[in-house]
Amino acid sequence: MPLTASIVRDAKGRDKPYKVSDAGGLYMFVQPSGQRYWRLAYRWAGKQRTMALGVYPAISLADARKERDLVRRLLAEGRDPVALAREEAAAARLAEMATFKAVADEFLAKCEREGRAAITLSKQRWLLTFAHPKLGPRPIHQITAHDVYDVLRKVEAKGHYETARRLRGLCGQVFRYAVATGRTDRDVCADLRGAITVPKVKHLAALTNPAEVGDLLAAIDGFSGYRVTHAALRLAPHVFTRPGELRQAEWSEIDLEARVWTIPAEKMKMRRPLSVPLSRQAVAILEEVAPVTLGSRFVFPCQGKRDKPMCENTLNLALQRLGFGGGRMTAHGFRAMASTLLNETGKWNPDAIERQLGHVDANSVRRVYARGEYWDERVRMMQAWSDQLDALRAASFDRTRRKLAA
């Protein structure tokens, strides 16, 4: 006798589980707890099988009968409903793994395994926050070039042209990874070349006039802020590393006796370790700051948070305090300063200067033959550079004294 809605509704739990049958192999399985489950008994390839159709009351009697009829049609067509259900579940899982966000997360995890710098990964995750609201939940193979362009256009509309450019590049990387892993057929971002505004190149402010460099060094000498910031400001022109490399320097990387600072590859933009020869002046600055930062692994810890490195904008803010803001000088500008003045002397091999800047030769053959990396020349150069900085600072003090005496 077929079931009725009232029979299903009134079915109660008993001491043991029991079945309440409908027609066509459909029945309700009732647990002692009162939980009710829909089941379908059928035969496939000569064997008795049971298929779960859902839980009552989420699946009503009418819904269960529709599912039964669907299964019966599949059987009549010679198709195994259990195998089909497994295929659909696998397809759903694959679709979930193939959303733009899922592929992007997988791509970033790959970059992290490859040793990409933490700051680079952080910036990539930040860039993707502009794309995820619109693209994140969508299957990547369904996303068109126009969909990506809509995201980029919103970033562009705020005047963030460089952000839009970088986001297009990163989305392209995600799509190419999706192509390589079989989640889509092509990189639709390739169709967007020339579609967004090209940002004007902005060179980071730097002083390269010797007299102005001397005035900057004299001003740094008179800095009256936090001693650790003062030490970092004083050291920056002598080593001219990238600001992130300087502020994240650790005592374990520095050998004061051998007078060398070895920056590991994971902290370098070009993913190659860099050895920085330390001049007498650089060693003296480090010896002065050592007692101040005792107990921290960082040479220049954050004020009030000794387990963290100096904040990203600390040196730029200090330069502004000294009157060198407003596009005159930045912490990154010490690199351009050193590169310009060292090249102008004509005393040093340009390749030695480039290597000290941590630049990697684009020519792979040249890199092979530059394994010596001009170490001896770089040691001499870094000492001569520190001596030159001292001379420029002394000249600035002399000019100031002459002005006061006039």
C-alpha cells in the first residue's frame, strides 16, 4: 500500500529501526531516535542495491517519489544511478576547485613553496582583493576578458593606474596557471593588452648632487628622534640596500668581525643572496646600535615591538622630519644616490656596482661568467664610498660654518 503524507508525518521511532514502504522500491527508514530517511531499493547488473534519497522532512514524500521516478528512468536507459551520482558529486567538487579564487589561492601557495618573499605574497593577496568580489566565486573557465576588464576599470576609475596594471598581470598569471592545470583553455587577460591606462613612470626621489648629499648627511647627523631610527638613517647611505632589506636585517646575518652582512635569498627581490661588505663606518654604526637593540633578533626593531622589524614608512617619515620630504628624498633614494655618484667617479666596474645593488644580469650567459661577483673590488668600493660620504658631510659642515661666520 502506497504511503500517504500523514503516514510519513506520524511515523515514530521504535525500539528497533524499521521500514515503511511506498511503491516502486521506495521506502522510509525510521531510526529509534525518530530520524526518517528515504531509501530506494533497485537491481543493477543482477545485484540488489540501495540508494539514499535524502532526509525527511527536508525531502517530502512527493520529492522522494520524483527522485524514484528519475532513477527508474535512468535504469530503463541502462545507466547506473549510483555511478552517475558519484560523477555529479565529483564534477561539483571539481567546479568548486576551479573558481577564480580557488585557482588564485592555489597559485599563491605554489609561489610560497617556491620561496617567494613574504612581502611579495602579501602584495599579491592585496591586489586580488580587488578581483575576488566579482571574479572569486565564478568558475574560471566561464570568466571572459570583459569580466576582468570591468574589475580593472573600477580600479582605474579611482586613478590607481599602476594598481590596475599590476592586477592585470597577476590575473594573467592566475589564468595561465589555470591553463596549465586543466581548469581553463586560455589566458583571457592576453586580450586586455593596451586596454587600460599606462601609468607614467615615477622615479623615487633621490639626491644625486654632491653638495645636497652632504647637506642630507649633515642633517641626518643632527636627527633627534628614536636612536634606532637614527642608526638606520646613518647606515642606509653606506650600504644602499633596499629599504625592506635594511629594516628587516637580523643580527644573525651580520658578521662584524669579518665585516660582512649576508642577506638571504628569501629577503631579496631578485631571489638571490647578497653579501654586503661593511666599511669601517658601517661597522661603527652597528656597534653603536647593538646595545640598544640587545635581545631583539632584528638590528632595527620596531619601537615598542622588539619582536618585529622597523615599520615600512619609518625612514621616509624621518627624512620628512629633517626637511627632505616633498619629493626630494626617499629611503629607496639612497640606492640611486650611490649608483649615480659611484658611476660618476669612473673608478669602479659598472658590473661591480650593479652586483652591489643586488641587480641580476638579464643575460644568463653573463651571469655564469660573473660568479666571482667582483668581491674584492666591491670591498674596496664600499670603503671608498663611505669615505666619500664622510668627505661630503664634512664639506657641508664647512659651508655652514663659513655662512655663520660671514
